Amino acid sequence: MKRRSELPDREALRERIIGLGERSVHKSYYPELQERMSDLERFRALLDQSHDAIFLIDAVSGVVVDASRSAWEQSGFTRSAVVGAYFLDLIVPADRGRIYALMDSSAREKKMPGPLVTSLLKSTGDSIPVEITLKLVRFSGNLYAVAVARDITERQEAERNLRIKESALESSTDGILILDLEGQIIYANRAAGEIFGCASPGALTGRAFQAFLTDPDGALSILRPLAHGPSLHAEFPGQRLDGSVFDLFISGSRVKDEKDHLLCLMLICRDISDQKAVEEMKRRAYEQLERNIEQFAVLGDHIRNPLQGIVGLAAMMDDPAAGQILRLSYLIDDIITRLDRGWVDSENVRQFLRRRENFGR
């Protein structure tokens, strides 16, 4: 009797195993399996669309157990060459020791480091600069590291260009100031610090530019034109931190973004005190030259007029000394004639210097 009562149970179990009946094992679990497989395929397709190279690494052995499509397409290797390889073998040799030490200590402490900058090898022998973010995950009882490597080639190139521009600004012999739209200094190079008497250019940042002009309203005469025009070139009386005054030449321009919005103002500053002093010396020298030339002309007339009287008197004298007087008079007249020629030459020099000076200005 007992054996009979077991038969329905055995039949029901058989039907469930071979897929028959409403409570079949296949009918219960297969749809769920299909759904999970579909989710996995969608997730895999999503990862393969990423431009970042994603590696799933066994945290114990360091072997790559899976990788996104970008991981092998960027490097030029095949998928089989990446999956199954030691992750450190995909990194340039110079960085392997450093990366291994970080990953080893992080795995023991169960805490991954911040972004790592290194380079991944390519099949051609070249390398790709990348920034790697590591995270630990655990599933199915195993510990894995997920490494996301982002290509930073363009970023490094942009940083390099930025450093070149910064170096160019810092090495300029002209002072360079960048002001915000309110007239506050937000950047100053080394030369600007020297011009305004600062030990460090950082001492200028955060200050109002008008503090470095003897006339506070002078800043408005700079900012207003630049608010409406592309550039400005003018001289102003500047003032250093110690209060000393100097002659300041400013060339200003506007800085805009790609949408033509005004971002800030850039001023190129130059201490022209020495230049102004030289110009003043030249002006005085030219004035003295003009006075000397005029004196030459007057002096010639002052000598020639009485000399003509002496020659006339000597011609009427019946004396042996008269011949000597006439000879000396003619000699003096010859000297005066040469002075006249020198006056003409000096006048030509003066006119030439005037033209040159006006051209230089």
C-alpha cells in the first residue's frame, strides 16, 4: 500500500525533471535564465560602447578574466591576447613595479588607490597614456578588481600647451596683468611683480589695479575704453607698492570666449621711465644744438662786419704793415666762410635728426 502511495509522487517528480507538467523545473527556471542572459547581453553591449578600456582582474592572481571591446581595440591586440594575460604585462615596463605595489597593498587593505596615471602598451610597440581608476568587487565568493582606463592623450596635450603658454607669460620681459571685469588683478607674471615693486607676483593678485596708478580715475580711463573697444595704448603715471612713481605704458586688450562673451582684460605693462629720461636728454641736446647753430650764424656776422672795415682801412694805408693786415684779414674771412659751411652742414644734421625723431615717434 505504501509503495502505491509513492507512485504519484515519483511520476510528478519525473514530469518536472523531463519538462512535463505545470510544475516542470524547465518551465519554472528557463524563463528566468533567459531574462538574466538577456540582461547580461545588454550590459555587455553597454560596456562595449564605452570609449574607456574596462578590465576585470582576478585580485589574487592579477590575471584579466574579462575586458570590454575598447580594451583590445585601442591597444591593437586581439581579445584572446588581452583576456588571460597578466594585467601588469599590459602596462609599460617602467610603471609595472609602482602599479604592482599599489594594487598589492590596496588588495590587502581592501581599499583601492585614487586614479593612477600610466601608459598601456599597444601591439605596435607604442603606448597610450591613460588614467586608471581601480575598484574592488566581490561576487561568487571571489575578489576582483575593476580597472577603468581612460585615454588622456588629448588632455596631456592640452596640459602641455597650457604649460607652454604659462612659461611664455612668465618669461616675458613685459609685465602682464589679467584683470576681471571689475578691475581686480587675477594674474600677474614675474615681470609685472618687478615693475610694481613686489617681491612675488602673487602679491598683486586680488588687488584693484587702480591702486597702482597715481590717479585712481586713471583706471576708469583704461577699463571704459576696453569695455567698448578692442584695444588700448596709452601712458599713465604708475605707482609702486612703496609709493614711488614711474612712467607706465599700458597696452590693453579684451579676452573673449568662443561665443564672443567678454571674459577678462589683459594689460601689457612697461616701465618707460628710462626711455622717457633718454627722450628728455635728446630733447635738451637738440635744443642746445639749435642754439649752437644759431650762435654760429650770429658769430660769423659779428666777425665779418668789423673785418670788412679793417680791410677797407688797410687798403687805404700806405704802410708796409698794410699787406700783412690784408693777408690776415683774408685768412680770417676764409675761416668765417668755413664756419658758414659748417653751419649749413649742422643745419642739415639738425633737420635729419628732427625727421628721424618724428619718424621714431
